[in-house]
Amino acid sequence: MMSAGSGMEMDHLPVAEEAPLGVFPLSVDRVTSAQEDLSKCRKFLSELANFDTAKFLELERLKAEQAQENQLLKQQMADLAKDNRSLQEKNKLITKKHRDEMERFKRMLKDADKQLAKTLQ
């Protein structure tokens, strides 16, 4: 499309170098609105960056806490395993002592039965 006196093609919107001043007069309201929108976008991007930073810091703090808790749990598991081995050994000794006492009582009972049988004869 050709404009009547310019000799320029107008198939696209003119850029700053092509458009003479005053061809596209922008109203103060449109400029103000665009500036406000730009300000809102900048504010949003700033908040988003702060949010990302805050979330990253929170994540790192939680990772550190979790690592500390994991280490504590591993130590507790090691202590419990040691206690378990100790209790198993103690249980073996008690069981053996009980078995030995039962054998001794059986022998005593057998001996008492033999003596009673001798006495009754």
C-alpha cells in the first residue's frame, strides 16, 4: 500500500527510524499505562527472584536438617545394634545357666528318687 505523498510502502508498522515524528501520537494515558505495566512487570520479576531465592534457601536449610537427622538416626541405629548384640549374648548366658540349673535339678531329683527307693526297700 502506498501513501499519497511519501512514496514509502506501508505493509508493516513503521519503526522509529522510518516514522516521522507525530505520525503515531501516543496519548499520555497510553504512555502512563505502558509505564505502569512495565513497573508491574519489573515488580513481579523482582518478587519472583526473591521468591526463588527464598525457596532455594529454605530447601538448603531443610536438606541440612535432614542430613543432620539422618546422621543422628544412623548413630542411634548403630547404638541399638550394639545393644542388641549385648542383649543377645546376655540372653544366651541366662538360657545356658537356666538349662544347667534344670539339668542339676533333674539329677538331684533322680538321686532323691534313688535314695527314696533304697530307703523303702
